[in-house]
Amino acid sequence: MDEKEDWGKEEEIEKDHRKVEEIVPKQFYRWLKVFGKVDSERIPVKKVWDHVIDLNNDFKASKARVYPLSRNKKEEV
């Protein structure tokens, strides 16, 4: 990546942070990274507490029942 691409990326991040600060209330500024487009699209760093979910060899995924929602709940979702 050359310097022009780096500069564009930094500018995009700065613009994104300014947009987020306009939308997010000040009490949540501690978690601004969560709301930013650029930061939210990157893959999180692997942590010690990450673990694998081991499945049995005979495991088969099955379809679950879809629960109907009322009109009010559908609009809310």
C-alpha cells in the first residue's frame, strides 16, 4: 500500500469518527469504536478466551420452528 492509499484510509476513518460522534450520545463515547463503519468491519483480534465448539460426528443441523410475531413486534424488529 502506498502513502496515498494510507492517507485516504486515515481520512476515511477520521470522517467516519466525526459522523459517529454526531449520532452517538456522549455517554456512549467510551464505545465509539463499536459504532464506526471502518472499525466495525474489521475482524476482532484472537483472544485467550476464544474457543472451539466441538460437535459430535453424528451431528446434523435441523430446521427450527419459526415463531410468528404480532404486527407490532414485526414493525419493532
